[in-house]
Amino acid sequence: MPGAIDFYFDFSSPYAYLGSHLIDDVAAKHRRGVHWHPFMLGVAMKGEKTFPLTEYPMKGDYSRMDFDRTARYHGIPFNMPADFPKTTLAASRGFLWISKSNPDLAVAFAKAVYAAYFVEGLDISDPDIVADLAEAEGVDGKAFLAAVQDPAIKEEFKNSVEDIVFNRKVFGAPFFIVDGVSFWGADRVVQLDEWLTRGGW
């Protein structure tokens, strides 16, 4: 079976949320798996000396419009959260912890977190809310809360983020790497699909 597509995401990224809805069909079409990797965009932005799109006056207005337009184009449910962006350490650490024993369950959890934020507008920075989402997917909520405060999990996630940003050169979300080739942005999923169809160009 061909190598998997690596999908790098931040739970607070609207475009990564949209990308999470698009990549599975492309992967299935090309008989590829998808490996999900949470990271913190803030670390990449600090390294690049940039800010969230919505903090730039003109880019902010455009991006808010484009989040919604892109979601409508793909038929993806989307409601821009009133409180944006959010720090998502609990969700990200929780994903890492769940993925150790059950990667498929971790993906189901990630999709639930995305829907909670970008459809329902829930506060996904709140560990208790995120634990409830995990519990709804069949995860032990108390164990989840303990895990996201576990120093070993904290250190592992920190090291993972640094590796993703500084070694794998992931600077935005969503970010995809397949067969050593990088694609940045939800709008690049179409190009990624064509790249795999043609075998590159």
C-alpha cells in the first residue's frame, strides 16, 4: 500500500477544520492512509514572526469571508466562533494521548472537537469541555483530564511540536506531506489529489 498522507493541524484553524473534511476522500481515492498530527500554529508564527490572519486589518476581513465561502463551496457546516482563536493545548495533548492506544479513536475525537468549535461554538480551550467530547467518543473522561496534565504527555507534545515546526518545516495549517512533497492550505487538497493522480509534475 502506498505511503500515508501526513496531515498537520491546529484545532483553532478554520482552514485546517475544512481540510479535515476534505483529505479523507482524497486519501481513500488513492488508497492512502492519513496520519493526523496536532501542533500549535503559535509556535510556527513566533518562528516566522507572523500573526493569525484575523489580526491583520485587510487580511482579517477577507479571511473571515473566505472561511465561510470555502465551507459553503464544499458543503461543510461552519459557524465562525465568536471567541477566536483559542489555545487548544488540552485538545492537542489529549489527541496525542488517545492516539497512543487507538489512532482511529483519536481521529474521531479530533473531528468532534472541530465540530464543537466551528459548528457549535463551544469553548475548546476548557479541558472539562474537551474531556466531555472525549467521553462522548468512548474515552474515560477522568483519565483524559489526568493525561492532559501529565508532565510526560506535556513534554512529549512540546517536543513533537518543535519537531514538526523546526525539522519538518510545517509553518501553517492545514499542512500535508505525501511522498516527501508538501502542500499548504485547504485549497491545496485539490492539487494534492491531482499530484497523486498524475504522479507529480
